[in-house]
Amino acid sequence: MVITRDCRIRYRSVEKDRWVTFGVRGFVLTGKRSQSTRDSWALLDRWWATIKKTVDERPAGPWMYSMTRDRVREIQL
């Protein structure tokens, strides 16, 4: 399972293809502004129960979720 701040990964065809080919499961920390490390930790802390539940319920990939301050939503690959 991957956690990244690279919010453009889903738009880069080679990276997206690798994500799908290798069945990666992951979360992308996104938002309207650049995040500090502290902001990223706060986001992870806020959504940790959701992350854990999703990983447990979806053991097979590929899948990708976007995490913002307000919500967690699946990104279509």
C-alpha cells in the first residue's frame, strides 16, 4: 500500500500504467494548496481509520483514493 503526495500521478500515463499493471493500492494526499509535512501528518491522522478499513476491505488492487481535509474518494484508474 502506497501513500504519496504526488497528486499528478494519475495524469502521467507511464506511472498510472505501472500502478495498474502491478496492482498497487494507495492513497494520494491532495488539496488546493501545497502541504507541509505537518499538514500531511494531520491528514493521515484524520483519516487513519478510513485508510485501515479500506486496506482491510480491499486486499487486491489496483485502486487509488484521494484524501483531502474534507473527504476520501476513489479515483478511477
